[in-house]
Amino acid sequence: MTENQGPDAPDADIVAGVSDGAYALVVADFADTESAWTAYEDLKSVEDGRTVAIEGVVVVKRGTDGRLEVQKATDHSTRAGLRWGLVGGIALGIVFPPSILGSAAVLGSTGAAAGKIRQLHHRHELAEDLEDSIAPGHSGIVALVSDPRAVKIRQALTMADAIVERTIDQVAADDIKAAAEDAAAEEKAAKDASSES
């Protein structure tokens, strides 16, 4: 584990696991929601699917009571066609316990999909490492990225007070993406059914 000082915030720290080309769950803590949205937009602008691959991102706000609320966003699609919010929502459901997810209804089918992969090999350790990484009263970003050390990703997150990342293996990342595909299919089926009635 390494700890580095961020360029724009003298007290910001980055805690990272060793990356071997595997995926990583990244949680960035921001003092306010506006900074988190700016970082979200910055991530959107650098993600090209080739040199920088970001599989999913969700912006959250943590209340002073510790509960997390997912913030709505115009959803960005990856090159594979998956929506950031679906993948990010599933990652959120893996990292944070249901008891603090105040907007579980907002996650919709992603909550059920996240439940299907809660057996993730190191889920308990990931949750312990990451669930306190967004301070009460702050906002944050939860992201699944394929190369967390990419300079463009670091630059997009420079306003963060702290960034915590943990590597996960290809199988776990594929499970998250498969769960997002299932959630998207369920969502589409529900919309089709409601438009027929």
C-alpha cells in the first residue's frame, strides 16, 4: 500500500493496491457535490475505451447520518454499450452495506443485480477498506476502472480530498459487468411491458 499527497489538496491522500492490469474499484471523496460533478464530467471527457477505460461511475452524497444518496446524472455509455450508472450502481451495492444506501430505490434493478454477486471473493475486505472512504457530509464518486493509474484518471480526480482504490480480478469485474447487462435487460423488459399495457 502506498500513500501519496495529491497535487491540489495538501491533505489529500491516495491509498492504492498494486495493479497488475486488473480492474480497480475507486472511491474518491469530495468536500462538496459540485466538485464530485466536475470530476464526473472530467472522467466522461477522458474516457475513450482504448487508452482510458472506465466501466462505471456513480456520484453519491453522504448525509451527516452516514447514509448514501445516489445523485442523478445524464448517463454515459461505455463502448460496450453499458451505462455508467448501472455498472457504478452495482459497484456501489458491492462496496457499501444496504443499511447505509438511502437511495436503494434509485438503484432499481442494480440493487438486485448487486445482491447476486455479493459472494464476490474479497467483498468483505473491499467493503471494510472502502465503505468509510466518503466522509459524512461529503460527496463522492464510486468507479470501476480498468487502469486506475492512468494519468488522465488521476487528473480528473485532482479535486478529491482522498482517493481509495482496491484491485479486483478480471472475473469479479466481468461479474459486475454481466450483472449490469442483466439489470439493463430487466429494465428494458419492464419498460416494454409497461408500454404494452
